[in-house]
Amino acid sequence: MRKKMRLISALTKPLPLPLYALTRICFAEYIKRVESVFEIIAEPNRRAILGLLVSSQQSVGEIERQLRMPQPAVSKHLRVLREAGFVESTVDAQRRLYRLKPGPLQELDAWLAPFRRFWSAHVDALERHLDRMDKSTPTKRKTKEKTTRHKPRT
């Protein structure tokens, strides 16, 4: 009977997971939660928080007052921004101060650079074309035309 119990116990006992399996689970969960930088900055309140932190570091209370958001919502958005590496915090007595971390924004800027160059060239070409059109089109006198209104059918 004891032999049978040990065998059943050994068969039902979960196998120990390798150490890296836990890391992989956490990493996968993190990816599910925040898939990309764009998903993070797509949220208007997070963009507003980043906008406030451009000028100076702010406490949760200051962000709450300036954006007129409830404290739990501000804390939630700050947590997402902190976990994604956009902001960092320091403790100052009883409050936590948040400031921007330039890393993710610099990465985003570097990714956008080719698109900026592409559109810049096209917008410059459009501007030159419009300037040529303005120079080649003679100025016309504007005459006042009498407009008639049509009566709606009933």
C-alpha cells in the first residue's frame, strides 16, 4: 500500500520548472500588457502627463491638479509609463516625484526620422510648386457677383 501511495505521489507531483521559465512567463505577461511604445502614448492622459513632465518633475498631486484627474487614475498611468521606461521616480519626504526618461522617446524619434525626411522632401516640393503657381497666375480683379437664392420646394 505504501509503495502504491509513493508511486501515485511521484506521478502527481508537478515537475520543477527551470529557472528561466518564470522569467519567460513574466516577460510574456509584460508584452501582453504593453505591446508597444505607440500603445502607451496613444492614450491621451499619458500624453498629457508626458507633456507636463517635459518642463519639470512633478508629484502625483501636482499632476492630479493640473490635469483634473482622480489620483488613482494618475497613479495607474504613471505606473504604466514607469514600467515602460518613460518616467522614473524619486522619493522626496512624503511624496514621489516623477520625471521623464529620454530613452524611449529618443528611440521613437530615431524610428520616425526616415518618415520625417520623406514627408519633409514632399512638403518642400509642394511648397515650391505652389510658389511657382502663384508667380505664373496673373492677379484678377474680384468682381462682385449677384447671387440668387433658390427657394426651397414645399
